[in-house]
Amino acid sequence: MKGNTIKKLLSMALVMVMFLSLGAAWTAQAEDIGTVKILTNVTGGKDEAEMLLFAEAFGKGINGTVIMEKPAANYGEVMMNKLNAGEQYDLIYVSLQELYDMQKDGILTDLTDWVKASPILGDTDVIPEQEWEQLTIDGRIWGGFNKTEVHKLPAINTVIANKAGVDLDKVEPTLAGYHELFKQLQAVGGEGFYAFNTHIPGLHDLQPWFAAVDLKMGFAKNEDGSLYVPIATEAAIPVWEWFAQLYKEGLMDPDALINTTGDMRNKMMAGQTGLVVDWAAWVGLYNVRSGENYPDVVNVMPLGGVKNSKGDFMFSRGDPSIWVIPINAQNPEGGFKALEYMATQEGGQLLSIGIEGHDYNVVDGKVVMTEIGLSHGNDHGAPVPTSRKYESPVPLNPGFAEAMAFLPYASLDMSTDMTSTYKEIVAKYATEIIVGTKTAAEGVEAMQKELKDRGVI
């Protein structure tokens, strides 16, 4: 009798174990969010092999399978060709201008209710409530953040400054003061060196210099509510004349009129440029990506630039880099889960320091970067992760903390769906002013005319 009882108890226990096992399997299956297909631009691995590792780590983080596509070039064009061909993605990386365009076309998923209900994205300690205004159109939220946007500010190669005997703390924060600085840098830079470089085609970034006349890039509103472009007004003429003077005197790299930001950065890391204006994160990235050139050939630190009439610097804070979920997404819930993950500590680490076992290892509870990881400069799409709660497990890149100290002087430029058009127009006539085919007054007049003719203002 006792034997039968034991057998019965064992049988019942076995059945219970089977049910518990099935329940666990069902739970795991329910938690698996399936396949999330992502079209990305800057976020991810540095090459095809690393992209696969990145997608695998991303998939583990969200308990699903992640497929990431990263076009080699012409991202915006490739993206639109894919969408027009009916290809389906659960998450797509876009610019603010593309967000406006896609929302107008009615091809985006409204994320408002999801964001507000999310314990991660809806937490104002993770993402301050006012940040969502950048992604809000007609009172609804249409995207999520890829990273925390910082600001652009002057970045100087201190190796050249030291060679010139410049005390950077004593540089006069005026256009004349920086003109003098550039002359000093140029005198010791050597063959092929230019004291100043920028990216005129994309107006990247001229804000620190327009502080001299109290002007902000982007749009501004007239008293009647109509829009205008401050750097295309008569008040901007002295700054455009200053750029033309730098070009005429051989202080500005002529390639500034045609180069990309990538070209500009490569010259900076090669020690061929004295000063650029770039993202705060790039102050540190210049140093870590310069390889053997750091710190003897390249050692970049931030400067404040020119002060306005109130004695303040003026910097542009970056437009958001954005993830959207198209209305034809096959797994929109999975796409949103990926958005939430990027705003966690674990997700922030993936998008910054990279992939465990590849970019870094955990040794005795501490993150130790690999040689590959060090070469990537703590940037896999989000050098400053989305979450305001994020804590970096590794030291910041040299110069980055100093650059971030200037953040209180930064503000967003006013953007509209015509931002890219205004930049195209202003850049065209800015080029003519700089090379001398138009005076600054003539160039500004031409900017005004075309901005009005094309319905920008």
C-alpha cells in the first residue's frame, strides 16, 4: 500500500514537473517578441561582421531576433527607395526633416499612447517630458530617440596652439580675437595645414560665430508670427564678411566649400586643421580615433567661441536622431520594445561602448575595453545614450567632459519642414560670398529673394 502511495506521489510529481516545464516554455515563448527588422544609419556595428554581432546582442537584449540593415552610402535615398518598393521594417532611423515628411505622408505609427504607458520611455527621469516636444506633431508623438543630443562647439588642436605659443584662456571671444588666433595657428601649421575648417554645404556649424551679432541659426518668428532666417538678414553681414576674410587670407581650408563632415574630421585627426566646430562628443572622439597621432600630433579640447552682447556663448543643440515605426511594420510591438531597450542601462551600453565579448569584457565585475573597443571610441550610434539615468562603466573620452561643461549655453534651432531647403539656399550664396563673387550684402539679398520665392519664409 505504501509502495502504491509513493508511486502515485511520484506520478503526480512527474505530471506537475511536466506542467511546470510546459508552463515555463509557454512563458518563454510568450516573452519572445519575435523578429524585429531594423533599417539603420549610424547605429550598429562598424562593418558587416560586427553588425551581425551587434544585431545578435540587440536581439538578446530584447528577447527576440534582430535583423539590421545598414546601407553603405546615400542612406536617405536608399531608405526612400526601399519604402517606395514596399519593403517592410519595424524600426527605421530618420532625421527630423524625414520625420516631418513621413508624418505628412501618413506612413508613421502614432506612438503617443505607447510612450505615455511605457514604464521606461514614459519615465521623465529617463527622458524629460519636454524632450518629446521635438517629436510631436499636431499633439501626437511620432518617433523615439536614438541618443541624447548634445551641442556643437569649437574644438581646437592644442598641439598646434601650444606650438604657436597661444594661451587659450586668453583668446578674445570676438571675431577679431579668433581671426588673430587663426593667424597664429597658420604661422606654425606647416604645408597643407589650415587654421580653420568647416562644412559650408551643410552649414555645419556656424552658430558660435553668429553669436557675435546675437543671431541664432534655424528659423525665428516675426512679431506677426511669420518666419524668417536670422543668418540671412542684414544683421548677419559682418559675420559673412569675416568668413570671406578668412578665406581670402588663406586661413580657411578651401575644401570647406565642398567637403563633407567626414572629410573635415579626417583632416583634423591627421593634424592638418587647427580648429573646427563639431559635436561635443567629437571633441573626445577626435582624440581616441586619431590612433598614434594622439596626443603628440592631435590633442583636441573645446573652446567657447565668440560671446554675444550679453556675454554668453551661443551653441546649437542637435536636432534629434530618430527611430520611427512605419504603419506597415510587421512587428510594431517588437519595434517599440527595441526603442525601450535603447533607453535602458544595458541598451545604452550596447549603443555606446559596444558588444560584450568583442568591444569589452567584464573582468572581476569591471568593464575592460578590448583594443577593438578602444578604437571605436565608445560610440556605436549613441556616445551619449538616451537615458538620463545612464552611467558610463568606463572613463569618458579625453576632452568630452570639458566639452559637456558648455551645454548650458546650447539651445535647439527652430526647425520646420523647410529646414533643409533654407540650408541649401543659404549655403549656396554663402559660398559665393566667401569666394568673393558676391559681396556679403549682395549674398544676403539673394538669400532673402530665393527664400521668399521658394516659400521658405
